[in-house]
Amino acid sequence: MPASSQARIIIFTGSSCPWCNRVKQYLKEKGFRFREVNVERDRDGARELQRRHIMGVPVVLIGSYPIVGFDKAKIDKLLGIKR
């Protein structure tokens, strides 16, 4: 999926989360833009995860579909990334 017509991507992260850095790097390498929400600094972001009953990071929100953790296969499928 070209970056210009991509789904909205939000990544919920934590400051000391190595998997958060890996998922951000992966999406950058694939040419996708995203918005990062650090739940340690953003109370609304933290509340959004609590509302969804998600307690860990990273969470990649693609459109309205949350992916908990760096699940490359799910990310690839939702974004149409060919392996």
C-alpha cells in the first residue's frame, strides 16, 4: 500500500521499550508514516489503551485494528506488505 493512501497508523510506545523502537524502525524502512503516542507522557494515550483493556506496549493501531506487540505477520497483512 503506498504511503499516500495508507491507513492511519498510531503506535503506542513506552520510553524504554526495545520492541517499540523495532516496530517504528520497521515501519520507517517500509516507507510508512505513523503517529507515536508515548503512554508515559500522554495520559490520553494511556487511557485509550486502558479503555481497550491493553496493558502493554507496543500497540500498533492500524485504522481501528490494534496489534499488541511487534507482530510482523499481522502488520504486513494489514498494510499489504509483501515478504
